[in-house]
Amino acid sequence: MISGTSLNMNVFIIGGTGLISSAIVDQLVDRDESVTVFTRGIHDTSLPTSVTHIRGDRHDTDALKTAVADTNPDVLIDMVCFSPETAQATVDAVASFVDQYVFYSTVDVYHRPPEHNPITENAARYPNISEYGRKKAAAEDVFMDASKQGLFETTVLRPWSTYGEGGNVLHTFGDDTYYLDRLRAGKPIIVHGDGTSLWGPCHRDDVARAFVNALGNETAFGEMYHVTSEEFITWNQYHCRVARAMDAPEPELVHIPTTVLRTVAPERTKMLRDHFQFSTTFDNSKARHDLDYEYTINFETGIARTIEWLDERDQIKNWNTEPFDDTLVEEWQAARNHMATDR
């Protein structure tokens, strides 16, 4: 199924102004589909004029039910469900009005570390670390059970690390943009472990296209898919490529064990705990076959576009607004020097 071909579909999106969902909206509009977006209206993302925007809280199930009933969509795309309770409440509210339910899940549903790489869609789920991943896995089960009961057809998509215009750039301590200014200024960059664990960022436009190609696609009914990068890089390579994309100096990488980072900065390293420390890859062959999924935007090109988008909106913080990194680098290097002199 080719995303450029209109199916004359009526598509209802819960969410629609986030990083991936805004790209889905744009691609659906380009394909001349009828699009309705249901959001709380807290993001300032501008929607195409042809899109119907209904403001409401998805946890207000009466309001959601009314909006879906009035729209009578062929497909509902759910971008903002994070628990089985929310999933069940939504099923109860909208099942009578929807033919296909497309759920935005995550690769965080898998148990970590994996038994093998690349991970396939039938790998063990319910991670012992990530509460977010456990709740997403449970929500998947709710929607798949609804499909088995004949309430609607369910399709689940599991992206990995998605970036692009409208989002920030990840690093060991999250996604605060001061990291980018540190690269520009030639400041030391903290890297967890030895920097050789694998990561796979995927541009939002490629991820969105898989969602669009799943709509009305009978092959995708009752199925789950990876929609992830096919360009696996180490974290050392990641930082060097980000620097190169913004014409910054070759970065000075300071490697600090993950256990140390988790101890000294537990609140800053939740993503490290749940995601970054694991070296994983994911098999996209099922999505390539069923959804015509293609990885078309290489990381260095995509990240340059993302940084340009941030620069144009003056959204990159000055590196000196966050002194934590320099303090930690100094303390870590002092500790290593002390250990060396004690030998």
C-alpha cells in the first residue's frame, strides 16, 4: 500500500500535534484523506487548514465517544495511550464507531537485555525495568484482545528512538538542548559506559509513513510491527555525527560507567536506565514486507535538519546554563587521577 495513493479514508487521531503524529497528519493531508485531530490543545503546532481540530481530554470518555461518533472514522490512530486502564476505557467508548485501531506503542515493551539481536516482534515483553514499557505492553494486550473479540481490527506499531523537526536531540542525560551548545563550544561530552552500545535514531517522516501505510491495510490487521532505524551506530559515533552535522569540533568524549551515572544523577538518567544502557537492534523485515516501510533519511542528514529547526526558533540553550556536566567531568577525572596515584 503506497502512502501517496488516497483511499478516501476518514481518519481520527487521538493526539496529532506531537513529533510523529504531526508528520502523520501532514502525510495524510498530502494524500487527500479526511483528518480529525482530538487533542487537549496545549501544543502550539499549527495544523493544516483542512484538518478538523477537536479540543478535549481523551480521559473524558464521554467527550471522546461523542467526537468519534460524530466523525464516524474508518480508522482511529491512538498516539497518546500509556496504560491498560486508558486503553480499556477507550475501547469501551469507541469500539462501536471504528473499523481499525492503530496503536502507537514502543520497543520498550520488550524485556531487557534481550535474549538475542535483532529483536523480532514475538520476543518476550514486559520489561523488568521500564514502567513505561510495562504499561505500553499491557495496553497492547487490551487492544489486541478487542481485535480478537471482533470489536475492531488492531494494528500496533513499535518505534524506537524517533527524532526530527519539532523535537530535541537525545544524549546521556535526556534531551535538554544545552548538549548541542556544548558540542558547538567544544566542551567535554559525557558518554555512558564505554560508548560502544548501539543506538538507532529514526527520522519522524520515515516512522510516520509506516503509520500511514498501515491504514486500511488488511495485511496489517491483528499485527504488530517494528518501525525503527536501519542505521545502527554506537553512542561514540552518535556524538561525533551530531557534532559533524552542526560543523562543531570533534567532541572530547568522557566515558563514565553507567552505574556511577545512575548513582550520582538518578533523576537525570532515567532514560539511561530504561533505554540507553542496552545494546539492541530490531528486525524491520515484517514492516518492510507488509507496510512498504523504508528507512530513507540517514541520521546525519536528519539530525542536521533537526538542529537547523531548533536554531531557527532559538531553542538551543547556552551550555553554561547547566553546570552539572562540567562539575561531574572534573570530579570524575579527579577521582581517576587519585586512583592512578594510589597504585
